[in-house]
Amino acid sequence: MIKKASQKYIDNFRGFRREVWILAMITFINRAGTMVLPFLSKYLKEDLGFSYSQVGWVMVCFGLGSMLGSWLGGKLTDKIGFYRIMVFSLFTSGLAFFVLQFITSFWGLCIGMFLIMVIADMFRPAMFVSLTAYAKPENRTRALTLVRLAVNLGFAAGPALGGLIIMGIGYKGLFWADGATCILSILIFALLVKEKKKPKDDTTNTANQTVPDSVFKDKIFWIFLFVCFATSMIFFQIFTTLPLYHHEQFGLTEFQTGLIMTLNGLLIFFLEMPIVTIFERKLVPRLQIILWGSLMMSLSFFTLLFDSWAGILLVSIVFITFGEMFIFPFSNSFAMSRAPKGHEGRYMALFTMSFSLAHISSSKTGMEMISHFGYQANWLFMGCLGIVAVVCCIWLQKLLQREQNL
């Protein structure tokens, strides 16, 4: 029985080209080394002594840099190709992380986080577009899922290792680890993968010929971006307010917080690819899956209203994890399917920018609400935002049905 289940799980990973596996490998190395982000709010608050408001503003600069970087990355990807953007972004941001540890002033960190994220997040739209070149059309959703699995497997190891590094040598060690893994991962990519143009017979949009030529005229895509923004705003609480809540409400250490985040990564590693395969085999509409994920995100924060038992943190992280597994692979796929030929970079830039805007709003809104009204008010707000996303998904389904009937 175990052998049969293992074989069935392995079968979900068949059919990928060598380049897709290398992309997944470098993503894992890079993500395992991404130790600064999960502990950034704690570093600013506890090590540098910033106020909640100052922490929020640094996160705003982080998000603004991410937005600009995503837009630049998308525009430049359409103009000069994804390969050069990926190499420049990771190598340069790796060097920048080495420097960032020596900046400790409020304004210095605001500027430093903004600049480093402009460079680092040029990588994301370029990486998404690279999958249109390296993955077969029929495998693209699974290829996106494979890369996400690499992200989350790295995320399973990163926070726990990060917690140990903080306890052993302090927060400075995180910056060295983050910078080194950025440089290592892109060197492996440059050595093992040759630049390749997107195939001329790209079939990404064969099933969707009615998509507007300009992304700014695509009403369905903009409503979809709001759903991505709302659900991401909820999800990013895992990096900002939740680590502080773990310590202040229940007295958890950095290592214990890292273990809870590790649970998120391990669940995704073992369950996401089979879930995606099952949904694709059964031809479940992508917007329906995103709707279910939005509902789970909402429930994850409503459960935190019961704050008398530390075990509720595990219940909440399980809801967040399933919401993430339902939303993110299929939102990536939906965004790619809407992009007309030659506009993939622009569409994926706006898609990644919705996450960056969510990061700005999530951190600042969360920190300000906690500062003025407490954690419970923040959890209630995030839960209600998830319900708004559910309603928008229902609206999107009706608009898409109307578009397909034209």
C-alpha cells in the first residue's frame, strides 16, 4: 500500500524537461537561504528597537521596491528576455544583502529595503515567463507547482535554520546566508541552463482568444488581480504580525515559530502536487478552486479569535496552508492563460505587483491595527477580507462565463 502510494506521488512529477528541474533546484537553494524575511519584523522590533509604526514603514518600503522591481522586470523581460534579467537580479541582490546588515538606522533601512527589493523582485516575472520557454504547454500548471514546491521545501528548512542562526550568532548571520544563496543559485543556473527564446508556436492562449490586446483594458484580469491582492494581504500576515503574536500572546521562541512555519512548507511539499494533478484531471475550473482557497484563508484568521489555547496556531496554519495550495498555483496559471503573445512579461509583472502591493498593505495595516486596536481586531479584519475575495470570485465566474458565450 505504501509502495503504491509512493509510486502514485512520484508519477505526479514525470514529464518535465531538464531546465524545469534546474529552475526548481535553484529556487530551492535560494528559498532555503531566504531567512531575513520571516524574521524581519522581529529583527526590526526586538534587535533594533523600532516601534510598530516604524516596522510598518520599513515593510511599506519593502513592498514599494517589490512593486517597482516587478514592473521593471516584466517590461525588461518583454524587451531583452527573461534570462539576463534573472541572472542580473539574483546576483546583484545577493551582493546587496551582504551590505544591508550594516545599515541599522530607520531611514537607511527604508532606503536599503526599497533598493534591494527593486533588484530582487525583477526576478519573479522573468522566472514565470521562463516557464513558457522551458516547460511544455500541457505541463505549465504543474511546472509552476513544481517551482512552488521548491519554494516551500526551501521555506520548510529556511525559518527553522534561521531560528537556529539567530540563537547561535545573531540576526547578522541571516544576511550572509541570504546573500550567499542568491549568488550560489544563479551561478548554478547560468552554468547549467542556456538562454532560450519563447517558442513561436506558444499555445498559452489558444483556449482564450477573446482576451483584450492591452492588459489595461482587461476587466476580468483586474478583478482577478484584486482577488490576488486580498488573499495575499491575508497570507503575508504569516511573515509580519503572526511571528510577533506567537511571542507576545503565547511566549514562543524564534525556533518554535520556525517549526510552525516548517509545518506549512512540509504540508505543501507532500500535498500540493497531488492536489493540482487531481483538480486538473477532473477539469475543475481554476476560479472555483481559488474561491475555495479564499474561504480557507478567511477561516484561518477567524480561528485566531479563539486565543486561549496555543494549539489554535496549528489549526490556523493548516487553514492558511490549504488556502495557499488552492489559490497560488491556479492564480499563476490563470494569469499566464490571460496574457496575449508578446505581453506575457507585462501581465506577469502586474500579477506579481499585486503581491507586492499586498505586502505593503498587509504589513502597514496589520501593524497599525495591532498598535491601536489589538491583535483580535486585525484577525477579524483579515477574515472579512477573505469573504470579500470569495464574493469577487463568484462575480469573476459570471463575467468569464459571459465572455466565453460571446
